Amino acid sequence: MGDTYRQEALCINKVRYIASQFFHSEFIEFPGRIDNGLDGAIFWREGNKIIDAIYVQCKGGDSYFPKTISEKFTVQGISKEYVTKHIPVWQSVSGPAIMVLCNEQEQSWWIDLKSDSSYDHEKMHIYGYTKNVFDLSAKEPLRQLIRKKYLPKELPSLSIFVPFLTGCLGKESLKSVACSYYHGLREKKLPSKCKELDKKIVFSRVGWRHITRSKRSQSRIVQSFLLLPLIPEIIKQTAEYKVVDRSFMVSQTGKTIIEEKIALLCECKFSYRFPAIVKVVLIRKREFTEKSWDDKVWFYSIYEEKRNQSLKELLFKG
């Protein structure tokens, strides 16, 4: 047991050193008693600012390597049950997740735990690649993992045939119906193709106050009200998101906090009006301490984006 701890500590120290010396970033270790498939996080810096966190699983010792290492090798000493148990954790964290393997000679390699190419078809075994050495050469590939999530390659498309809320008005005002619908969303855990957002989004007063704020134009408020029923389907169908704003701070209690605004974009084609690109904006806050981390997401807004610029493209697409 003591040798195992020594080997794991060797890997953790290696990650800390590489992060500091080559990435100009910092590594925070999570307590060993938390068995959740992650040992810490690298706070990635661009310039003097922390822009993201890369979650890290550390594995130290020669037992994780096959006797003969080829260009692509199967990581040894990790059970199928362990992989099956922890894949949901690795897939759902709000940032890149990697495994770092370090042998007794302090040579190390990294594996992208969110990539399908890192697993067999049954997702019971993990593959490593000898080209992915964890040293200065890893800086640009890891930076690309962070940037990869910034802008969706393709937008999901929805076809809407009924103007939902206006059909429910009766004697009630649009605001009253919209408020009731929004309160209904607060009771739901909405699924999403994006594992980082799946069943995590909270509908609180923050979002309602933002879309109904007094300084906002009446036309934009009405627009958001009418788009509210699209939120569940947009969240469900969207696998990627765009980061539109990010800030970080260290609190008085020592927490490192990364707060982001992220946007889900969707092409919406209406049977009763012009098509549009609809944007759902979320606020995500990640808090890290030396004991644990926390990850929360709130709905913030919904509205049409760049209608005049995208209208022609949507009308004549395909």
C-alpha cells in the first residue's frame, strides 16, 4: 500500500511540476479520500488570467504500462468496473478531463478522457498514445482541448408549428402565462446531449429577473416570453456550446472561482413566421478548494440572435 501511495504521489508531483514550469499554470490536488476518478485540476492560464480548469486523474507506476509499448497501448491495471463507473464523471465535468500516466523513470503521458478514441467500443478499456507525452509538447494540444468547446461546429435545428404560449392566453396576460411556464421549468431536470449540462441547469429568479428587467425593451421581453417553451428542446438537442464571457477570482475564504456565460445556439424554423437563430444563455460557476470542487449552472436568458444577418442564410439554406 505504501508503494502505491509513493507512486501516485510521484505522478501528482510530476503534474504539478509540468503545470508550473511548462504551462505557467497551477495544479490543485483534491483530497485522496474522495474516490471520484479525479485527483486534481490544472488552472490553465493565458497571460495572467485563469481561463479554464483541466481535470486530472493521476496514475503512477510501471504497472499501468504493458511490457511492450506500441504507438497505441492499452492502459493496464484498471478494471472494467472502474472505467464504467468513472466515465460519467469524466464526461460531465465542465472542462477537459485527462489521465496522466507516470512510470518509475518519471516519464509521463496524457490521455483525453472525453475522446472516444481513448476507449474501446465497449468503453471498458482505456487507450494511451505514445505521441501524447506530458511535457512542454503537451501545451498546445491541451490548449486546443480548451478552445475546442468555444464554438459549435454545427447548430441543431428545430421545426416549430404552434406558437405555444399565445395559444394558452385566455384571459391571462402573456407575462402571467410566461411566469407560470417558467415556474414549471424550475421543477424539472432537463436532459441534454451535452454531458456537462445534462440535468444540471437550475431555473431561478436570476433568469426571470434578467429577461424582465426594467431597462430591457418591451419587444425583447415579449420575444423572450414567446421563446420560453423552446428551452427544453434546445437544451436537449444541443451537444456543444459557445463561451461568451469568463471571469475568475480568489475569494476571501481561499476558493478559486471561475464564472462563465455560455450560449446554446439553435436554428429554429417556424411555420407561422420567419426562421431565426435562437440563443439560450446560461451562467456557470465552478468553485475549487483543496477539499473539493463544485459546479453549478443557471438559466440566464433566451432571445433571437442576429436576425437580420442570419435570415437570408436560414431561408435559403439547403
